[in-house]
Amino acid sequence: NAVVNGDFEEGPWMFRNVSLGVLLPNNLDAETSALPGWTVESNRAVRYVDSYHYSVPQGKRAVELLSGKEGIISQMIETSPEKRYTLAFSVGDAGDSCQQPLAVTAFAGDQAMNIHYAPMGNMTYQPANLSFTARAERTRIAFYSVYYNTRTDDHSSLCGPVVDDVRVWEASGAAAGRQGGGALLLGLVVYMVFSLCFGM
């Protein structure tokens, strides 16, 4: 995994009896950030939350994105130019009565996508993937909330989607080969069925 602290387990200390989370200060680079490896590069803070008081997709810590595009977290990761990579992460609902809908915009280099939170069944988080081609030896990944959400119980407190378990890995040639082989086999099966049905 090319991402530093992608599970957000390293971060500022939080007292067990404090349920508000920790607002991470903005405009600090990765070296001075309270969240190792990450930069809060926008005008507004984001919230560092724990599993004792919030719903967290993985582990005990995560980041709740507040204030729409004004609350961005980002990281520069090491990549090889012209190599294909996959950015994987989880989007969740913090369980703090946040007004729906919840959605995250994810960036990886020159690629971007919106993920709308719509979990399956009883799941409290949703996995997502974004494929990209690196253009340089360092690539920026970033996340922000699509909407400006507030809590339904007071309609004024900011809230938003939770991001967790961020990973980046190089797309292997073996995986591509398996996908190509699967497509070839599927094509052969379709041809055989077509031949049997139509006597070709």
C-alpha cells in the first residue's frame, strides 16, 4: 500500500468520554499535520472520529468530511509514471444523524469520481475503487464531501460522509492477464452456444 496512514489509526489523542471527535486544523502540510501523512488543504476543518462514539468502517479511527469542497484531505503518494494503479477506500455514515444524501468526491492524479453512499443490506459503509494512470513519480490523492450536510436533529451542526481504509496499489500484469483470459474463455463459450443453436 502506497498510502501513509490510510486507515487513519494514527492521529491526535481522543479522550474516551469526549463524544465530539477532534476538528483537525487546516492549511498544515503533511509534516506538521495532526493526521500523519495527510494534509487538510482547505479553508475548513475536518473531523477525526473514533469507533466509541461514531460508526467507523474499519478499525477505531476515521475522518468525517465537513463543509463540502471547503474540507479537503489529501496526500502525495509515490508512483511510477505511466503505470496503472487502483485507489480503494470506504465511505460510511458516522451515525451522527447526518442529513442525507452523503457523497464523496475522490481524486487520484487526473482522475476523479463521485461516490454516493448507498450501502447494501445492513452494512454501514460502502467500498469504492478508482483506477488511474500515474503521470509522475508522485501523485496526489484527495477526498471531499460533495454536499454541505447538517445534522437532522438541529439543522445547523456540520457533518458529512466518513472516509476510511484508503489504499493504493499497482495494477498487476497477472491480474490483467487473468481478466483477458476470462474474456477469451467467455467469447469461446458464446461462440460454441451460437454454433449449436444455429448449426454453424
